[in-house]
Amino acid sequence: MQDARFINPLHLALTSDLSLIPDMPRSQVKYVGRFAPTPSGPLHFGSIIAALGSYLDARHHQGRWLLRIDDLDTPRLQAGADDKILAALETLGLHWDGMVVYQSRRHEAYQHALANLQSRDLLFPCYCPRKLVKGRPYPGTCRQREVEKDRQHALRIKVAPGTVVLHDLIQTEYRQNLLDEVGDFIIRRADGLYAYHLAVVLDDAWQGITHIVRGADLMASTPRQIYLQQQLAVELPVYAHLPLAVSQTGVKISKQSMAKDVLLLGAPNTVLFNCLNFLGQQPEADLSQAPVRELIQWGIEHWQLSRVPKLGSIIAPEKYRTT
Ligand SMILES: [Zn+2]
């Protein structure tokens, strides 16, 4: 049952169940993980995979697990989706530590970092139409331009030559020549919204995140985040990218592909059992009927990152797919 944990006007929410979390002062915690969903719809199978994988890895290592609502991209948000996500996590036994952080309340921090980068001449205004530069490396067109009064522009960061190497805990080493493959990338969009990469890097650092366990669809953008971490001189977290849940045709199970609310597709314990299987953890068959709490406890005790398939994507069980 849900209770009055969600004090929405203040955007505060406290975890309800601390019994699975070892009593440990924060200073001694060597592992801080997180789950950071965008409240653009209900949790689908793909997002539960990311939530469960990051949760079990954190708890298996006696770590903290924080929840952040990535609600910066306002055009994509769905009213009330944040509360539904919190409730779904509780139903699935994924209890987080401390208060929920909302990115929409962190603008001051983003502005501060932006001013820092600006003062070091690392940013420049870009006036290129979005459709001209979308989907390919930015050729540096506006690098020498100055800000023109009253004209809307994005802000890009100058990328230095060189290869960024990601030593992932699950996938094989990932290398990206950021300048050639991505180019100078956007830090603040033309519509005034802070870019995901800037916000995520600042929030992870501010929250003291040590381990980022998330879907492999974010691998290609990790070098941008590593580059920003270096520029902003923040601690680099460790990354583990889980295989992405996809349809038979390889399409990501996502809100965009009209994925359904996972809790409408079966009992919570069945969802968890299927997720454990998807993540290669091989739960015994007799656990398929076990209650949520028991499955989570089993997952924490038996979690092995080395069992997670080293694949970019895996076809999701049929009932969770839309195609
Ligand atoms: Zn430009």
C-alpha cells in the first residue's frame, strides 16, 4: 500500500523501507548508485531493467541508491508521471535512499557551471538551424562567432582533439574520437533548456554518485559526459551499461515506441522475475511465484555483474514488446 510519502509541492519523497539497507554512515559508503528516469510516461520494461540493475548492483555492494527525476526537457514531460514512477518503484520493492532530486530545481547549479565554462572561453554561440546539424558531427561552423544581441542561439562547448576511452564494467572498452565523431556539442539549447549532458554530469557529481548503471543506449553519449567531467574537474564515476530491451526489429522499448506501463502487463513479482532473467541472473524456477520482497532479497544476495550479457541489446519477452 502507498502512504503519504510523496509531499509533492516540496518535491520531497523519503524511502519507506530501510530494512534492506545496512546501517552505515554516509562517509563510509564507498558506493553510491542512482536511477534517473525522465517523467515522460510510466515505467516500461526497459526502464525497470535499468532501475533493477542499478538497484541490485548498489545494494549488493552495501551501497546507497538515489533517485533523481530528470525533468529538464519540459516539452517531453507528462503531468503526474513522476508520482507514478515513484509509486511503481515502491510496488516493485525498489526503495531509494534520501530525498528525490528534481533536475528542474537545479537551474542555479547549471547556470553556475555554464558561467564557469564561459569564463574559460570554452563556449560559443551557435546559430546553425537544428535540421542542418542534426545527426552528424558538428563541423565547428560557429566557433569564432560572437553573441548577437536579441538573436536566439544555442551554446556549444569546444571539444579538444583526442580519443575518450570508456572502460565499461559490462561492455567491451568503448572509444570515441569526440571531435571527429560528435564535434563541439550543445550545453544549452536554443530554447534555453540546459542540455542533458551538462545536467547529468553536475547532478551525479553533486550527489556523489560513484557508479552509473544504465541502458546501453547511453553509451555513445558517455564520452561527452566524461569530457565534461574533465572540464569541470569533478570526480569520474564508474560506468556499467546494461543491454537494452528491444523489439524483434531491434527498436528500443521506450515511451516513444508506445511501450506500456509494465505494471499493467502482469504482477509485480512476475515483472521482477523476468527482469532478473533478462539481466542473466538465472533465478531458480521456484522463485517465479515468490513475493516481491523475497525476489529483491534474492537479487541482492546473488547479484553478479559478470552474468549480465555483454550485449548492446536483447529482445524483450513478448508481452513487454509493442512490435
Ligand atoms: Zn553553429
